[in-house]
Amino acid sequence: MTRYPNSQDWLTRARSVMPCDGAQTLSKGPSRNPESYPAYIDRGKGPRVWDVDGNSYVDYMSALGPIILGYSDPRVNKAVVERVEMGNLFSLESPPVVEVAERLTTIIPGAEAVRFVKSGSDAVSAAVRVARTYTGRDLVLVAGNSYHGSHNWFQVTQELGRNGVPGNERQNIQMFEYNSLTELAGALNNLQPVAAVVIEPARDFTADLPFLQGAKRLCEENGALLIFDEVVTFGRWPGLTYARHSGITPDLMALGKALANGYPLGACVGRRDVMDAFERCFISGTYNGELTAMAAAKATMDVLTSEPVVDHIWRQGRKLMYGFNEAMREHGVPGEAKGHPSCHRYTFTGPRAQELKLRFMAECASRGVLPGLITYPTYAHTDADVDRTVKVFHDVAGVLEKELWA
Ligand code: PMP
């Protein structure tokens, strides 16, 4: 506890004026972290963050995914600062909005048009709304096992999230088992006409290729639209989207997170004829064309398309996963890295799994590493950072071994 006194003070202050431990993003709150853990970050640069107690860390939480180039990337900073000086919001649209849209249509196969919003939740909701408008149908099928944001249409399916959402919204959403083509086919045959099928094609898991191919075919056969939620995957897979990586082009894609290296931007992209249906429904926001995010997106896209960002992230991620597995194996700790190099988690099994996980996180933090609940390596993580992290994994595995057999 003594390592984090200022974090604790901020948490106390937050709790006195805000609900939910003051966490504006669920996963940033202390509820899933060990007791001895930093709660408040002061600043970040490249792969590193400093907490409010002055402790520094190699950070792999990457703000839960948006940070793809590293914190406070100089190229993004330069673009944003230039834009701040020119003004970030006006009463008419500005050219960077068009430029970013053009850019996205160039780099993402199947993105024939773009509608900007401010978050991943906005983006998936916009896709669902335009799909319903285009097809004139209400029912949306959602592959389970995923998260699609905080808006009503999805939260009505969630245990906590359904509170505060009118129950009749549930009538127009049907969940089906992830990766089950049989369930999807059944749902498409048995139910009312389906507007869209929403799938998160990968995160720290991956959809089976035949499932995605089958989903595409079934959607075509049934006049339903296929929506990929690429909020997490964009920028983290070879080819930039999972759609491109898998060779399957959905009708619509929802993008967010890594689009602008931490600046708030989301986008719904897809088939031109479908996207034109935005003219017949309502998606609009005072801040949707806000220009610091556009400047950040332009700068981020420049790097993503001209430097080996994805290769680098995968190389570092591979070393981390391999290093973790080896460290756990050497010390006989039941732990395994699961997922993909660009997005994975460190898991533990057995009766003390939860205790091991929390202890792992706390011990890593006290040695200057924040692996987070999900690990998102960035372009800024150097070989030295990763080697040091793997060394920390070995040291922590040693502590866990002692704890486990004590
Ligand atoms: N879709 C997916 C797959 C996500 O992981 C998230 C957020 N983690 C969202 C949508 C919602 O994005 P946001 O939090 O930016 O609204």
C-alpha cells in the first residue's frame, strides 16, 4: 500500500464526488485490480507511464487499446498541437474530416464511405442503425462472447447493462453462440427477417474462418447485412483490419480505439449503397467532426501505412507470450498467455487462479511493469522493454511459485 499513497488519496477524493469508484471507463476502475496497485496515472511517453506517486512502468494496457504508436507520440502531438492553434471545432465542416475519410477508404477494402462518430460504442450503434434503415428490418443477431459498447441496443442483453434500458428493446436482439454457424443458420431461418449479424471477428480470441465465411454467405442468402466490430482489431492485424486479414469483406465495419492513437474517434465504414442509408436515419453529434481527433487520425494513419507497426507489435507480443509461458512453466505455475501477440491476456488456472492473477499483477507493478487485464503491445515497445518485462515475468513466477507451495 505504501507504494501508492497518492493514488489512494485520489481514489478517496474521487469516491466522494463520483459513483463507480470515479471510473469513467469500467476497466480503469480499481474493482478488478489488486489492492496494492496504482490507481491514477499522471503522464505517459512512448511505452512508459508514471503514476501519481512518481513510480514509472512499462505499460501494456495502452489505454485499453487506443494507444498503438505509444503514449504522447511526437508525430501525433505535432499534428494535434498545430490543429489546437488553428482551432478544433467550427460551425461548418473542415477539410481534415474529408481527408481522413478518403484515407480510410483507401486503406480499408470494403470501406467505400465513412461516417464519423466519437467512440467505438457510437460506431457499432451507427452500423446497427444504418443496417436497420437499409434493410427495413429490426432484428439484429449478435455473436455472443463479445462486447459491443455501452448503448441500449447491446446493453439490453447484458446482466448489469439491462438495468435502465426498457425491456422491449430486447425483442429486437438475438444472441447466438460465437463460432456456431448452425445456431446462426437456425436464427436466420426461424426468426423474423434479420437486419444485421454483428460479429467481433477477433480480440484475444479469433472467429473460425469457416464461421465467418458461412456468416457472409448466410447473410447474403437472407438479405441481412454482416457487420464486423473492428473497434479492437483495427491497426492490430496484418492488413490493418481483421476483414482484410481474413479475406472476408463485411457490409459494414465499426472502427474506434487505435484510429487516432488515443484521441476520441470512431467510424462506421462500409458499402456505399448501405452507407447512403445514413441519409434516411439520424446520426449526428456536435463533436463528430472535431479536428484534434482528425489531426491525430491523419498522423496515426501516416505511420500505420508507412512503417512496420503491425509487424513490430506482433514480434514484441510473441516474445511476451512466449516469455510468460516459459516463466510460468519453469516455476510450475499454472499460467498461460492466451490470445494473439497484438492482444492477449495472461491467465491462470486451478483453485487459486484469481489469487495468482492479482498477485501477478501486483508483483509486476511493484517491478515497474503494468501488463493490465488485456495486454496491447505498441510500436513504442522496444526490445529492451520487452526483454526487461520477460525478466520480470520470471522473477514474479518465482514469487508465485513460493506463494503457491507455501
Ligand atoms: N466494440 C468493441 C469490440 C470494444 O472492445 C469496445 C470497447 N472496449 C467497444 C465496441 C466500445 O468502444 P468505446 O468504449 O470506445 O465506446
